Amino acid sequence: MHFRILGPLEIENPDGLVDLGGHRQRAVLAYLLLQANQVVSTSQLLSALWADDDAPMTARKILQNAVWKLRGVLSRPPRAEQGPELLTRAPGYLLRVPQQRVDLLDYQQRVVTGRAALAAGEVERARRSLGEALALWRGPVLSDLVEEGICWPELTALQNRRLDVMEDHFEAALACGRHQSVLPDIESLVAAEPLRERASGQLMVALYRCGRQAEALAVFGRVRSALVDGLGLEPGRELHRLQQAILTQDPTLEAPRTAGTRERAHLAPANSGAQPPADSPAGPATVPTPALSAPTAPEPSASAEPVITPSAPVAPAPRIPSPATHESRTASVVMLRFGLGGELGRVLAEDRDRVLDVLTQIAREKTELHGGRVTSVLGSTVLAVFADGADPADIAERAVRTAAAVRDSLSVPTGTLTPPQAAVRGLTVHAAVASGEARLPRRPCADSPSPWGGGRLVDTCRTMLDHVQAGEIHVCDETRRHGERAAAFRRACASALAPWELHALHDEAADQPWGRADAGVHVSELELMQHTLLHTRQRSAAHLITLIQGSGRTRTRLLMEFQRRVEESHRGHVRVLAGTVPPPRTGDPLAVPAEILAAYCGIEPDTPGAHATARLRGMLDGLGPADGADLYAPLARLLSPRPTTVAEAGTGEVLRAWGKFLARAARKQPLVLIWDDLQHADDALLDVVERLTQTHAGVPLLNVVGADSGLPDRRPGWATAHPRTVTLSLSPEAGDALDRLLESLLPPLRESEVA
């Protein structure tokens, strides 16, 4: 197995990438890899996984389960003689893994080798070794976990030390006479880190050697202004000496006569006081002066203490480009960020990667449809570039339309004055578009690595995106100017960097959201359901609506849209509780009644047992004294994590108590129950659901049921003989992006679970 953490967390074996499971065990593995071959205490792991005030009572148990699952992942075939081992070692755990199997350890060893070569004056070997080390980075360290909220000081320490390594690499490249090839990378680093004097000095030298003396002096002016205005400090003496050397065209600034020479290149003027050592022919070439070079000590361990913030990751170092393969072109950049909130439920915690893969694929399809290319995926953030064509207006229009297409494919419209709302609760889409000149590959190919992941346009998009609200699309002034023929924009007051917000596309024939494009197919069903709810409230009469549809996707979307409309139009006046019945033998048959009861009481999955029972008792007391004592015991057993307690008490008694609770809750506040996949319910639960409208006819309770054809097959007379009931058959529809997202939120069944 090969472990990669210099970018998104990955494990690869000869069969391909290994599924690492949920967020928690991926975070445990990542932290152990940061301290590979060292014992990590349990307290360290707990602190890494939870803040002190957020750790649940069962934190140690959760950690133990994550370690147990990781051992199963690491023990999967094919096994090697020196395979990884996750061992228990007091006071915690030890991940034993060969150095060559972890990209971080490989990177650190190459850095040590490169710095040693640089100190010995072997500048060509140093350049190769340091370049190979930097090439191991695929993005910010553990970028996927950072997007999910991980914030460890070790990550910032690695990112900062990477900048030092980049400067060492630039020093070796300049000493080899490769100032032209390394110039774009130095420019990118200085643009991202304008206060790093060493890199700024290296940029001045590279520009001077390329015949751009005025630009080299302008770099000094920018650095001085940034230091004086921001910190009240003057640049160091070395930069001042370098400025003077450029002004006097000191010959010591010239490039080495041959690439790879061991001759020392003195970049300080002769009168600066910097004297070469006696063995200067074998000494290292320093750029721009010895004092500006970082110490060449070995790479330290990943245990420093700075802090990282996921909203502002350090830009990944681009691969060293060749001027012959890159050119400056007009481009537009789209940056999309998908927010995955807690409302998506427990399924998301275990299957986040699967959901993100679907969202990324949707973004990729919409981008390619409009002639763009996705060049980078970082956790929940997708970067797309549009650069094909000579018309800046056409390029900007296609970028804006792509951002709108992705958003609208996952949204439901709310009106002309507000952005669309998410069709899936908990999923938000944020987008930003920037246009201008960018340095891009001349001929990008589909099989090549991401050709471009940084630069001014990407930095602008990233800054704008921090201020974009859910459902909004912000654009820079140049994008607005070029895109006016295709869209209407309005002022956005959230950020001066994003002065404009997309208001509407002039032509909305393509890529319309589900709410506009095909909600009309079932508008009559939605109107019927909303009318029935009004009747339920006004007459205090229980009703049952059953939706039958074969594939389930249209049915699920309709139920979700109805729930959204109820919560928005009856805000605070109607309580909505929803659940999906699990297939047989894949979960507790009473899982949905327990979930509905827990949601009503405000009981989370990790709520301690004593607190859960206290909330249950408080809820029953709040509903009134009648039958409270009789309901408490069976409802407490329903909330118990041990399914056997329900069986011992009798399913019938528990369900009768649950039905009485629903009636009392509806009398206090009108109640809507939404079920999906009810065909999976056992007979006892089906009986209760079908009879709710009869046993509690005089309460404002609307029961909305979704099922496939298996329900009428099992119950041919389902709800047909009862008043205040209606059954609707839904026509199937073609799948789209939202269908795929819904499917990704439903974990696939294993053959062993349904056998």
C-alpha cells in the first residue's frame, strides 16, 4: 500500500484506490500518518478529532471503533511482507509503515538530500532532488479533510516549510542558470506571499537575468511598500544591496556560464562586505545573497504548533513550467463550492466522498457542456477554466452559464428576487466567476495533470467565494462587463472584490432547474397535498396521502419538495417529521418511529441515555398530563439502542404508545409525517400507519406515504375503505443530475443484506 497525504488523503494498492470509509476514521488515519512510526497518545487523537467542548461522552468508544475499522482496511489483500501495521502501544497507537510507502516521509527524505547537495555546491543534483520532492505535492496537505473542517497546527507547519523548500529549489535552479524556466513559479510564490524577502530577492535576480531590469526594481518597491505600510519595517540589508547591484548592473548578478556549474555566483555587489570563502569553487551558489538563504538544516518533523484555517489554504505549488509550453491568454475561471450541512443526516457522515464524487461529476458535465475544463478538485471545491476562443464576451458568458447550470440543477426556484433554494436540505451551492489574463498551457490534453491551479484569477475567485451566500453567483467587474449580453447583474454588497451578482440569464432555455423544468409534471399532486394540509389544519381532521411510483426517484423528489414548501409557507405553525424505512434485515423495523420520536424531542444520536430519557419525560409533560405515565415506559424502550428491548416489551405496545404520542403532539401543533419506502415496513408498522387517520381522526395530522408497487401488492386494499385518504400513482421521469444526487445519498445494498 502507498499512503498519500500531500494533497487529498489516499491509499493505493495494486488494485487501485482503497475505500477509507467515513470522515472519522479517515481523520484518525491522517493524524497517525502525520506521526508515522511514532506512538500517538489517545489524548492527542481525541484532541485532533474534537475540540474540548465538542467531544461526546462516547468519544473514546468512537475512536476505538475507527481504529478497529482501519485495521480491517489495512489488512485487506494483497498483503506484503512489510505491509502497514496499526498497533496498540501505550499510551495510544502506532502506525508502522515503511518510509518509501508514505509520500510525506519520501518528501522529507528528498528535501534532506537536496539541501545537503545545495550545501555541498552540487546545485544540479540539489535542483533535481528538491524538484522531485515538490512534485509529490498534489495540493494543500490533507486538503479534503481541511474542507471538512479539520484544523490541525501540523498542517500549517508543513505548508510553511514547503515554502522554504520552494525557495531552496529556486536557489538551486538560479545557480544552474535556469532563471527563465523558474521565473513563473517564483512570480506565483511572491504574489501569494509578498512579505517573503528571500523569494522576492530571487524574483529580482530572475527578472534581471531575463533583461527586465525595471520590473526587478519594481519588485523591490512593492516589497518595501508592503513592509512599511503593513508592519512599519524596512526591507533587510540584503534586499537593499541587491537593489543597488541591479542599479549598477553589477556583473556578479549574471547567470552562471554553464548549467550545473559549481562556480559560486556572488549576487551581492563587491563592496557589500560579503566575501567568498577560501574554497569558493566548491561552495554553494546562493541567491540572491548568503543572508537571504534559509538554513539548510534537515526537514523537521511534522509536529510544529501554528494554526491553519480551511478558508484560506496556501496555494499549491504549480509544476515547473517551460516558457515554450505556456502562454498568456484571456480566460474566465469558475469556482464552485458545495456545502454539506448536518441536515443531510447520518448517511452523509459515512458516505461523504460518494456524494462529493456525484457533485463533482455534475460540475464536470456542465463545464464540458459549455466548452470548459475542470482543472482542480479540492474537497468540496471545484475549479473550472474557460479559455478556448478569441471573444472575451463568449468566454465569460459560457463561464457564467456553467455556474448557473450547476446551481440550478440542484435547486428549486423561489421567485425573481431571491436565489433558488436547495432541493436537498443541507446541500448548498456557492459560485464565483472571474475573468482576465491568465498563463495557461498552450495545448492542454485530457490525460495530463491539472494544468493550472493558481494565479490571480483563482485567488480572486477564492476571495469572492468566502462572501457568497447559498445559491448566489458573484462575478468580478470584468466578467459583468463581458457578460451583459447574456445575463442581468445587480450590485452585490457583500464584498468589494465581488461587486456584482448574477440576477438572471436572458435566455433560460437550457439547464433549467428541476423546479422550473419539470415540477409542472407533478404540480397537481403538489397542489393537492398542500390543499389537503390546509383542510387538515382548518378542520382538525387527520388525512392520509399515498404516493406510488416504481423507481422511487421522482417520488422522493416530490416528497422533499412538499416538505420544503410546508416548512417555508407554514413556518412555525406546522411541525414536519420525516423518515425513510430501511429494507428488511438492514436495520431496526422500528427505526423510523424511533427517529421521528427522537427528532420531536430534540435527541441526537450521540445524546447520553440519561439526557435522552430526561428530554423524553420533559416532552411528555409539555404535551399534557393525560396518559404521560403510561406512555413514558414504552417510548423509552423505543429510544433504547438495544433492539432486543423492543422485542421483549412487544412491538404492539410500543407502536400503540407511539400513535398516542403523535395524537397528543398534533393537538398541540399541527403535524405532518412524511414516509418514504414504506413498502419495506413490517405488518405491525403498516397497520399503525394505515389506521392513524381512523384511530386519531379528530386531530390535525397529515400522513404522507411514499412507496413502490410492493405496497399495493402486499396490501391490495391499502387505505381504500377509509375516509380522508387518497392514493396517487406517479408517472416515471427521465433521470437527471438531482436524481443521481438522490441515489448517492441512499447507500447501496449489499447482497448479504438482502439475501
